[in-house]
Amino acid sequence: MAISDEERKEFQLRIKPIKEKIAELMKKEKEDSMKAKSAEKYEEKKVLLAEQNIYIATLQISINTISVEMLETKNNDSLNDARKSIYKAIIHLEDLVTNTVDCPFSELEPKVQRLEGIGIERRLHVIRKLGLVIQILVDAFGDNSKWKESFVEMRGRHAVVSKNMIDMKQAYKDYFDHQSKVYEATVNTIRLIRSLLDKSATEYRDRYEIASHRLDDMRMAVNLLIANRRIAMILNDKDQSEEIRKKALVWKTKMETDAKKGISK
């Protein structure tokens, strides 16, 4: 359906205040990013920057929503801008706790301890907000988007940085202490992270088998499983730990077999 000049004009008027707000926030985010490098409470500043970019992404997605409502067409420019804002949010968090997929939690401990002033409830809130805006973006792009496969990476990075934000030594104590003030938040955080890691591992495996046939995709899937198994082991969840170990072995064996047959790249 052709879009008239009048409809375009009405659309531009409707989104004008949103675009102005986005421009204002992006300018502030850029200034705050520069200040954060030498600021006190660096960790707090970086988390705030991640939250700013999540909010910016929601505004950019709202432009697409209005476009669909008024013009009956997606606004791919605004969705692409939102995708970039989400990656910026992830990068701010990765700067704090790294993007390491699988390693002993003791290696992450020095970085995680610097987040001590940011409680588990706040971290859970950030993890949830980031996951929600990613899902909203994926839904807005639709099943036939050219970015469909790249969302596997986005969700994978979300899962990994979420895992890395948690002090597992303290989380272990609070997870089993029903009297802990953060018992519920800790249980919900651990459950969410385990779910994110499991889903991301499956997505990477599916992308390997259906689309890419790249060894690094299957390797990532296996590493995500192993990262999830580390959490199961810390929580003394022996059944889950063994189940994940067997699954990882099956996937790794398939990857090695495919490589020998020349199926993988």
C-alpha cells in the first residue's frame, strides 16, 4: 500500500518528540561514557550506562511500533538503531566482568567483587530488562529478518555476561539460606541464568546444524553447556550436572565427527 505525503508528515510529527529524546539521551550517554573512564564508582557508572542504552533501545523500537500502527510498515532504520543500542548495553557490562564463556568462577571473582555495591536484586533487574528488550526487538524484526542468525550471538552474549555478573561464592550461600534477605532474588537469578545458558547453547547448536555448519558455533554451544554445568556443580545438583556432561559429550563427539567428514567449516 502506497504511503501518502500526508501520512508521512503525520508520522514524522508523532515521532518527533521521541527522536528528540533519543538524541538527548545519546548525547548524555556519550558524555557519561567519557566521564566513566576516570570516575569514582566506575562499576555503578557502567551499569547505569547499560541501563541508559536499554532505555534508548526501547524508544527506538517504539518508533517502529508507531510506524506499523500508522503506516502499516516496519521502520527498519529504528530497529537497526535499537540493535546497536542493545549491543552497547551488553558491551558496557562486558567491560565490567568480561565476556568469558567458560572458566572457573575464581577467575572472575576479582571483577565480580568490584560489583559488591550493586546488589543481586539490581543485577537481576538489569539482566531481565536486557533480556526483555532483546526479545521485543527480535519480535519486531520478525521471523524473516536478515538479522535472525545474529540474534543467536546477541542472546548468547546476554547469557554469558549475566552469568559473569554473579558472585557464585556468595550466591551459593544465599541460594541455600532461606533466611537470607536476598534468598528469593538469588534463586530467581540463578534459575534465570541457567535457563539463558541452556537456551543459548541450543540456539548455537541449531544454527550450526541448520545454517552455518561452522565449528566455532558448535564449540560455543558446548562451552555454554559446560558453563551451565559449572553452576550445577557449585549447587551440588549432581543429576543436572551429569545430564549436561552427557549432552556436552554427545555434541562434542558430533562436532569432531563432522569435522573429520568435512561437513563443518
